[in-house]
Amino acid sequence: MDLQEIIVIIIGLGCISYVVLLIWRFFKRTNQNENMCSHCDADCKLRNIAEQRLQKEEQTRNKEKSEVIHSCSSHLPKEATDSTTKKCH
């Protein structure tokens, strides 16, 4: 093998590993429910849609959590009015 071929192979492997790393980071972010476009500087419709979806999911989770807390607290006796003792069984 010539020196030029070795350099081309090293550069090619570097490019391939960089692309694989970017793809891996993208799927890691989507699995963790993070905004996949948070690192992007451009303002595009996909980024806005992703941010709106994440906000809507967070609002839904908070609403469900507050409904569960409310339904649990309505079944507690009057003595358990302290917020630290409110637990649903």
C-alpha cells in the first residue's frame, strides 16, 4: 500500500465515523424525548413543530399528574390535610 492510499483510507474512515456519530446522537435524542433540532441554528418549520409537540406532551403529563393528585386527595380522611402525607393507595 502506498502512503497516499493509507491517508485516503484514514480520511474515509473518519468521515464515516462522523456520520455514524451524528445518526447515533439523533436517535439518542429522540429516544429521550428531547428536541431533535435543539442543536440546529436554522429556524425551520420542523424545529417549531418539534418544540410545540414537546410542550403539548409536557402540558398533558402535568395535567394528568394534577388530576391523579386531586383524585387521591379527595379519598383521604380529613386528618391527612398535610401535603406531605397525601399518598394514594
